[in-house]
Amino acid sequence: MIAVPTEHFTLIKKDLKEAPTFVHSVLDLIIEGSVYADSDKYKSLLIQTASGLYFVTGYSSNELFLKSVSIFEKSVIQGKRFTLFSNESTWNQLIEKYLENKVKKIERYSFSFDLLTYKNRKRNNFKDYEVFKINNYIIEHSLEFDKKYYDEYWDSTENFLQNGIGFCVLEREKIISEGVSIFKSENYAEIDIITDSNYRGKGLASIVAEQFIDYCLSENIQPRWDCDVDNGASINLGSKLGFINPKKYAVYIIK
């Protein structure tokens, strides 16, 4: 096992076929992370964030690769989060063999974005609500996307405010819905949405999502939508916004 130097991240990115947005964030040096490989040929790869997210990809014939990196043991010993992503069945089998009885599997969908579907949908009516970009004041009064959230996923609120995307809906200065980039790279931005339980069913999530998507398109960034396979509300909303063709992938967390 070797650590891939940051000057080689562009090589990794060039050959990467499909990966979660946080992986691209690491490779673009937007958030802190590391990349490990089985050899200098970079056939088997493990990409991790400082917050404890991992993604394994490449050749899965090397059964000793995950053990050599010791990702699970390091996370447990240090009391850190452990969340391992895989979008290949062969890697899933190795993960379940290597971490038998230590982790549980969650299945999620990643969607493709269809611009034509998005452009042809019925737009939401903004007249009853004010929409604002996320700033320090919003973060301090957030429903869920507070300083702790940005420290975990973005390393700091300052990094998010400089490189992230976020919008919220206010009613009489009260934050009632927010949509932010949980991860963002040079080419992709994945949205995370929360709406006050007292205001759900009013289309607010759709409003902030539209603002998020419109901004992404204006910056030539591809918006991304992921959710658990049993999250029907998210799947339904995403489909209305042009997120189609779900592809299933696995996430492993500590039991």
C-alpha cells in the first residue's frame, strides 16, 4: 500500500469512471483527504476524507488491499466516523468478507441529471417566500446545517462559504428550508436539503433545489442527487427536478 501524492490526483481523476462527489472534492483539493493505492500502478484505490468517508474502487482482485490500509481499525481506535462507499459488487463481497459482523450495509441511489426534464417542468411560485444565499448569519441560525455540519463535511465554515453552494427560504427572518452542497468539486455539486417539519408539503424543498440547480448550471457544474433507496419522498422530488436513471450503490457503516 502506498499513499498517492497530491500532484498525482489529477491522474487518478482522469481515469476515474464513477465516484461519489466527495471523492472529486478530495481530488480537486477542495476538502482535506488522502488517496491510497495498492502500488505505483494505481490499480486498486481508496479515497478518504478527513471526516471518515471512504470510497474503494479499481481492481478488486487484491483481497489484502483493505487490510493493508487498516481503515476500519484506525477509525475504531481513534473513535472516528467510518462510512465506506462502494459501487461495485465485487468490492461489496470483499468488504463484507473483510468486515464480517462489524458493519451494516445501506443501499443508496445516485441519479443522472436530465437537463431537458428540468427545463420542461413547472416552475415553483416564489412570491410568498424570500430566498437567500447561505451566509454566516444563516449558518448561526440554521435548522441543521450549522458550524458543526460544515466543520465535518467542509473542514470549516470558511471553506464552505468560499467554495460551496447554498440557499435558504426565510419567513419573517425564520429559516424554514435550506439546500446546500454537502460536497462540491470543480465539476459536481451534491445537494443536501432540510425543511422545518412545520412547513413540509409546501414545495419549499423544491424551491431551494431549483435555486441550487440554477446556480450550478450557471457555473457549468453538474448537480447531483443521492438518497437511500427507501426514501420515496426524495426520489419523487428528484425525479420532478430531472434526476433520473437511479443507480444503486452500497454504503457500509459501523454496526
